[in-house]
Amino acid sequence: MSSVARLLPTPEAHDLLELTSELADKELAPNADDYEARGEFPRELIRTLGRSGLLGLPYSAEYGGAEQPYEVYLQVLEILAGRWVGIAEAVSVHTLACYPLAHHGSTEQRERWLPDLIGGELLGAYCLSEPAGGSDAANLTTRAVREGDDYVVTGTKAWITHAGVADFYNVFCRTGGPGPKGISCLLAPADTPGLNPQAREKTMGLRASPVAQVALDGAVVPAGRLIGAEGEGFRIAMGALDSGRLGIAACAVGLAQGALDYATGYAKERVQFGRPIIEMQGLGFMLADAATEIAAARALMLHAARLRDAGLAYSTEAAKAKLFATDMAMKVCTDMVQVLGGAGYVADHPVERYFREAKVLQIVEGTNQIQRMVIARSL
Amino acid sequence: MKIVVLVKQVPDSGAERNLRADDNSVDRASANNVINEMDEYAIEEALRLQEAHGGEVTVLTMGPDRATESIRKALSMGPDGAVHVLDDALPGTDYLGTSRVLAAAIGTLSPDLVICGAEATDARGQVMAHMLAERLGFAALTGARKLTVEGAQLTVERQTEEGYEVVTAATPAVVSVWDTINEPRYPSFKGIMAAKKKPVDTKSLADLGVSADQVGWGGSATTVLSHSKRPARSAGVKVTDSGEGGVALVDYLSSEKFV
């Protein structure tokens, strides 16, 4: 990635970003086009990242995590996204999927499962949305009925990243009455009987990353896998999403930076009317605006992260960062296609893919309309 | 099993490299210095043996102060500790002098096995494993693409131009490896943190009982008298097709033994 000036809190953060850049350059960059074109999930590559410690960055060292502040973890995601946003999104979703257990599990549950979840070999999924509603999560309909020592879960979850490849699923389901207070969170292993990932969705972008419905056909989950108390599920889900939103903001900043770097390289090489097109003011200003907007989004994201790291309220700032960074990424990726002209519209250049990938970031972890609702309510 | 891995810091082979005008030595000051690539395979092989058979892996480097960066990088992959031979008298030391110093350092560690890269990307001599084995009285198993250890018995598939030879020896031995032997791991973040706390034992020539006149410019048996830049690539052969272009192309390819 081009020279981004970064203020890092510790020397170890510097080492971590250097390791991340090495992995991004050597493992992500050479593979992204190929895997995305074939729609194959790079499971081994994710393991390589896991073995380097990248799948448990914000979590406690007591359970094997790297105990890094969000400020640092997000910049890791950003560097990964600059090379392959699908991988950064996978790391972000996995980190989100570890959140309920890490923050709301009992000591016994954490000791038993958390080291494996964040240890690098396993991959997680987060099942909140349903076919009838994603934004209106408080009215979800997947039902869990207590039978003896188990919950029997029935319903359908939708838009589940890592469906079919995950090793564990956070399933948000209704154990009580209607509304947010009737929702609970279960941590179900992939081999849960009755937990059935469906056929993959044919997505516009992020094609290497499987997204599908997960059918729960009387899935039997031991009651010991209830995370938090019954009825706390909605609160857990929203807390996790505040953090997850920051992860998506980081994906957006990295993706836009990758697009800008590529388009800038092209604009310096491409000659029209006898000079590189970056010297045409119309093009040069478009690139300058992109660089400025990326820097602004990065600053907003890091501001929200630093509030979180300091233990202050950050929910609204996370919503602003997610909203601004993902709208920015859509605009920048659109403009970078424009910089390449016809070449930007064909798959020979990655900006065509970046453009398709940017769109989903405006939708996941709360649509940007939901972010605006969150922000408006805070005013 | 006690294993010593040789690690050399070299200028990045992917970047522009130069020899110095004044003494014809490799210009290390202006280059981006990295671990010699082949040495990462040697480290990986040592770590795999340690995982399978237990024991201890020590990195050994001879080099200037800044070689510390490469030592820490090597340690972040997993070795237990390092020895850094550092002495103002060392610059200019040739292969023979280097092997004298490294053999003395290895002698203080009494390993069962010394593993090194088959060559370094700066000078590409491919002689260090042989020289060390000779000085130490160890077996030399060089150019390995596979290494198997059963007790004190070593079996190596030694890569050749045509295929490979199977050679065996008992420990102690020096094994040099090619990049076909394994796939080196990336360091982990925890490994990088742990490497900062691992012991690096700095040794001077005096500590090793090597006198300054046996090394450096004065103590070297070989001297580089002059050097020149590689000539620029000449223009290729141009075939103008006037109906016979295909034949001309085949003639050219055939004369260069491509077909």
C-alpha cells in the first residue's frame, strides 16, 4: 500500500502492521483476482493469517488473543483490505463472531471455547438477519424452545457470511416473548444436528466469500451454549455490531486506498495528448479528492476506535465512521473506474472488482440508512 | 537434538545491488538488508526437526551491528536464541576467514547438526557448508531437498542437475538446503513479541580465540581486484517477415536450443 502516515501507539503495533503488510503483499495480493474470479473461498489462506495471530487481535491475552486496541486492529484490517477486501471482511466477521463469547460468556464458557475460537484454526459466523428482516432485528422470528438440557431451534437465518465454511455460528433466536427482550444468543458448532447451510447466494462482489441462508430445522443446541442470560441476546447483538461497524469502516478505507493506489499508478503511466493523464487537472483533482476523502474517513474511524479503546461511549461515532467510510468507498471506487476510462470497465484491471465490492459495504452490519437513524436519534 | 542455523544478512536481491568503488566489497550501507532467502528454509527445517525430535535451535550470524534486525526476524520464526559474532576486524573477511570464525563459534555450541542455506544471494559461493564441515570434522550433506533424521542417522536427498542423490551420514553434520525442501512459516505476532526477549549472545573474535590477523582484508586468502557493471542487455535479433519469417524464427529457436 502506498505510504500512509500512521501514528501508532506502541512499537509492537508497528511490528504487527509490518507483519500484516508482508502477509498482504505475499499471500493476498497474488491470489485475490484468481480466487474472486473462481468464487473459491481461500480457507488455507485464512489459516495462514490465523497462525500469525490475526484472528484474535482485540481479545484478551489470557485466552490467547493479542490484546490489541481497536485503533491497531482496524489498521490491520485496512491493510488487508487494500490487497483483498474479501479477506479483511472475513477477518472482521470472524472477530465479530468471537465477540459474544468473549464479552458475555461465563468464565467457564470462555475458558472452554475462547482459546479455540481466537486461536487461528477456527472460523466463525454471525447469524442475526432473517429473510423477513435484517434491519429490524428486534422482531426476528427464529424460535428456540428449551427441551431438557437443550434448545431446539427452528427458523431461517439470511445473508450469513461463512455459511457452510464456518466452524461455529452465533445464532440469535427468540426464547421469550416478542420484541428485543425475548431474544437470546446461542453459540452453535458447525456440526450441530439440524443446522443446515443452504446454497450460496450469487453475489455482485466478494464472490470468494460464501454467503447463504442457514436453515435451523429443529437444531439441537446444548443449553450450556447459551451466551449471556435468556433475553440478553439483542443487547449482545447490538454491542457486537457497534464493534463490527468499525471493522466494516476499516474494510472501506482499505478498499478505497487500494483503488486509489491502482488508479494513481495507471494515471502516471497512461499518456494522452502527449503527457500522463494525472497531469490533466480534471484527473489530478479527482485523485486528490479521493486521497482527501480516504484520509478523512480513516481519521473518523480511528477517532471512534480511540473512544472505544478509552472505554468511552463510541456507538454513534462508530455509526458515523461506518456511514462515511462506506459511502466514501463507493464514491472513490466509482471515480477510480472513471480514471481508467474503458479500461476501468473490464475485468483486466481490479478497479472493476473494487467497484462491485464497495457496494456491499454500504449494506452490511447495518445499512447506511440504519446508521443515519442511529446518528439522528443521538442528536 | 541441538541445532545451529546459519543466518546471513544480505542486500535484498529484489532491489538494485552494488559493489563499493573503494574496496570492491558488497555495498551494505545503501541497500535494504534482509535475511538471505535460503536461510529461511534452513530455519524452517530446523524448527520442524525440533518439533519432531525436541532439542534446541540456535541462530548463528556473523555480521555488523545492523545484522541484529535479521537475527530478531529469524528468532520471530521460533528459534530459542542466537549468537552474533560482531567485531570491528571482520569487514573484508573472505570465505576461508568466515568459515574459520563460524567454525570457532559452532565449536562453542557443540551442536549435533548445523543447517544453512545452500547459497547466499550476495556472493552465491555455495562453499560454506563444505568449509565448515572440513574445519569441524563434521559430515557435509550439501544441497538438500529433503532431510530425514532417525536417531543419529541423517538421510539427505541431494539435488543435482539431473535429479537427486541419496546420501547418509551420522551426526554431527553440516546440511545445506535449497528452497525446495519446505515452505517457511511466517512469523506470528506472538513470535515477534517473544523474539524481543530471546537471548542474543554477542561474541568478539577474542571470545572465540580467533586473532584479528586471520580475518578482515589482511587475513583473507582471496582479494577482489576489480569489478565492473554488468553490460547492458544487447538488442535482440529482429526477424523481418517477407514470407520466410516462420522458418527464420524456428532456425533461431533451434540454434539457441529452445526447440
